[in-house]
Amino acid sequence: MAVSRIVFLMYHELELAGRKLCQSEPGYVRYILPLEIFRGQMSWMKQSGWRGLSVGEAIHYPAEPSVCLTFDDGCETDLIAAAPVLREFGFNATFYLTAGFLNTPGYLDGSQVRELDAQGFQIGCHSMTHPYLSDLPEPELEREVVEAKLQIEKIVGHAIEHFSCPGGRYDERTLRMARHAGFQTVAGSQFYANSSGTSRYELGRVAMLRNLTLEEFRATCQGRGLWKKRLQHQARRSMQRALGNHAYDRLRAALLGEDRP
């Protein structure tokens, strides 16, 4: 019997005509899809018989063609742009919120988080302030994982079970802290499709970039070509470990005008 594999897609803010983005740096904007591009991707999925799942649904790995849809940061466009499109096509998703960003310009406020939750979408956690978790001492790590979870749970009134790591950076301490906090999954940004054999605490995800063509999107959903991206990702991680996260970011920004998601 073939093993069911599901690609987890990572989205961020969606761009709306006439609306200012939360950030303007090139390294941020490269992760921001215009709304019409996102709609086109969801339309292709629907027309092709694919399902869009939340993390909680995807980790059961149904046999039907499916992808897991996730959004990081908690931008206001999660509710006003992404959610209507997802409802239109009958898809679910997990929205990972950065707790400390809530109630600030461009991001969801508490009532909007509750509305997103009430519409049936899954709410997850993306830390308190979006740092590289592997760089933090234990007390700060606890705040970013445990306290962030408690803050979001206070807003929605129920348990939050899914966590994603800012910038995809984590270490064994991060995973232990997530387990201690009661999270059932942890997602990073490794380029591989997940299956029942994947650790629920090291789920891979593929970032959706602004310049991605529809053909490339189709290939990503099908898991085609991820090995090439995985090799590039591994090379970057080796350099990050050698230089340190922040020195690597400065070098990459200087050379490419990029930054972390």
C-alpha cells in the first residue's frame, strides 16, 4: 500500500490593492502573494480535485490528493482576504499567530482572531515576538513558546495544539519546550512532503513565494522538485550554523536583498 504524502504550504500576508503591507522590506515582500495569485492557486486546486486541509486534518494523511494550507504571523488579511477565498472553495487552513503582533496595525485583533476561529479555521501559534528560537536562553524560549500559547488560548477560549517556528529555526530545546507546553505538532520550513512516518514535531513546509508560477505551484503540491529545494535549504542551514543566524541574515540581505519569512 502506497504511503500518503502531503505537502504543507506556508503563506504569509496577502497583498490587496491600495492596502499597505505590514512591512516593506524586499526580504518580506518576496513572501507576499497578491490576492489574485492566491485565488488562482486555490481555483486550480479545486478544479483539479485537490483538498485544502488544516494541520489537524493533514496529519491523518488521507489518501485523496491534498495539501495542508498554513499562514504565518497573524496578519489582518488572514481574515479579510484569505478566509473568504478558502470558504469559497471549501478549504480549511491553520493560521499560526504571533501573539505579540496581535492588536497592532496590520495584524489581527482579539475579536478578529475569535471570528477566524468561529468560522471553523484552525488557530495555531507562531511564538510571542518572532525571534530565532534556537538563539534564545531558556527563560526567553519559555516565553516565546509557553506564554505565547497561553495568551492565544485566552483569546479563543480553548486549547491551541499546533506551533510553527519563526524562520524555520529551532533546536532540541525548542521541541522539548513545545512538548512541555502541550503542542501536538511543530512545523518548520524544511522542503519535504510529510507522511505518517514524519515526526509530528518536525513537519516540513514549503514557503509560497511571490514569483512562483502556477506550473511551479502545481509541481509543489505534487511534491515534484522538492529535492532540489531541499539541497539548497541544507546548504543555507550549514552556512547559518557556521556564521550564526544574525550574521547570516546580514550577509544574505546585503547580497540578495532578502530576509527570513
